[in-house]
Amino acid sequence: MIQCSVIVRLINWESAHSGEVLPSNLIHLTYNATSWCSFNTGSKQYQPAHGTRVKKTDTVFQNPLEAIADFSFDATVADVFEDMVNRSVPGYGLLIALIKTVTCQFAQKNSHLYDLGCSLGACALSMHDGSVAIPGCHIIGIDTSEDMLHRAQILTRQKNANNIEFICEDVRNVSLGDASVVVLNLTLQFLPIEDRGRLIQKIFHALLPGGVLIISEKTSNPNDVDQVLLSQLYHGFKADQGYSKLEISQKRDALDNVLIPESISEHQARLESVGFEQVLPWYQAFSFVSLLAIKK
Ligand code: GEK
């Protein structure tokens, strides 16, 4: 990750929440290739008054926890999610940017583009950017976390992405249709394995001919030696992002019963079994893999 730090003198900045006067007019900024973060102004976080978005640092698992509860996408996580996902998913920023490129290729006029498990709407925004030249594209982000969607709405409004709608619902319960692009970016892994086939089948039926499903997952590797190496590399990546050993192990324990990875071949087999004619891996960073599944 490209990261640099600067100390700047504040001119016309205000508190994120109240516009109160800063305790110091110096602020420490870091830039991590996607956006600016701010901290080091005492106990509070501040953001620029105009324009630049501020990303809060993920400290959710920093302190020792007596008991580790299952991971959930609650307000605490939503508040730091942008930082968390960028520092926890290798290549996340590139993957999001490439979803725009895939969208340019596959979006069809007067169709629906779905972001299933949209969190803060990063993929929805990327699909928005990739479909601006195609008339009648309606983008729908779906998530069960109200805390995520509240923030997603603010972020998309800031970008004037007015053709994005958000729905707070379980992806297993929504009806989908007239779709040219469907994104399942790191979402299927949170569903019970027995529910995954039905969702993939529903997506296949919702897609128009020529439509694409972009599915990204943390995968398991059937070869034990490879699995160990990929896990070591992943922990090295997280350490490089500034996470301590304690943070890495507490988060891993919290995700243990919640994120259930499958192998690339299990995903491919499921996609082919529901009818996708072309299924190809197109992106990989360690165990994080993305597949394109195309309906002819
Ligand atoms: C991104 N796609 O930034 N129905 C709807 N939403 C769900 C469900 C469900 N059954 N289960 C989990 N979620 C995003 C990142 S995060 C992945 C996706 C991660 C939602 C959950 O609330 C969360 O917002 C999202 O899926 C998973 O590209 O944090 O590793």
C-alpha cells in the first residue's frame, strides 16, 4: 500500500460532528492510495470542512477482549469499515476500480445493476462510474446492515450518484430481475453454505442474456501446504498494514464461525451447475479471488 504522512496547518476545517474549534491547528494526515485519513488531534477525529473525505482508523480489535463475540456489521464496524476493508483485503482498491471496467463492458441500457452485500456502496459507485454512458441503468445496493446503508447513502449523495438506490434486506429474500451486472463482492462467504446455491441460481435467472455476475470471495485451498503459505502471506499483509498480532488473532477468532470460505473449484462448480456458460477467475490476491460468471 502506498502510504505517506504529512503535517498540515488547518485552514477553515471543522469538526466532523459539530463544527467546533480544533484544539490545535495542526493535523496529521495519512494518504493510503484511496483517500485521506486524519487523526492526532487529541481524542477526537476531525475532517476537512469541504470536499475531502476522512476515513476513521480501524481499532475494533486493538484491545484484549475477554470473550470474542462473532463478528457483526454493526455501527462500530460500519464507522471504520472503509479503513478496515482496505487494510484487510489485499488489492481491495484495485478490485473496486476494475469493477468499473467490467461494468463498462457488460452494462446494458435500461437494466438493473445489483450490488449484493453492498456495505458502504463502493461497488455500486464503481458500477455507477462504469455505466454513465449507458442510458437507463438503475443501480441497487442491498445489505442487511442499516448502519452500513446509512453511510452508503451519504457517500453516494456526496458523489451525486443519483441512480443508486439502497435496500435494507437479506439478499436471500429480495427478488431480482432485468440485470446486466450483478456484484457479490465478499458477501457469499457470510451466508450458510446450504443457502449459497439458491442465491446463485436466483442471480442466474435475474440476469439478461449477455449479463455478468462478478463474485469475489476469500477462498480456501484444498492443498494444505498451499493453504498454510497463503495464510502466512495474508498475516504478513495485515502486519504490513499496521495490525498487531493481537488484532489479527482476535479478528480471525471473531470471523471463525461467520466467514466460511470455499475453494475456487467449489465456486466454479456451483456457478456452472446453475447454468453459467462461461466462468473464469480474473483477479487474485493471496486467497482473495474474483470470478466472472457470464450468462450467454
Ligand atoms: C464492498 N461488497 O465494499 N444479506 C444482505 N447483506 C448481507 C448478508 C445478507 N444475507 N450477509 C452479509 N451481508 C462490499 C463488502 S462486506 C465483506 C462486503 C467484508 C452484508 C454485511 O452486512 C456486509 O455489509 C457485507 O455483506 C459484507 O465491496 O466485510 O469482508
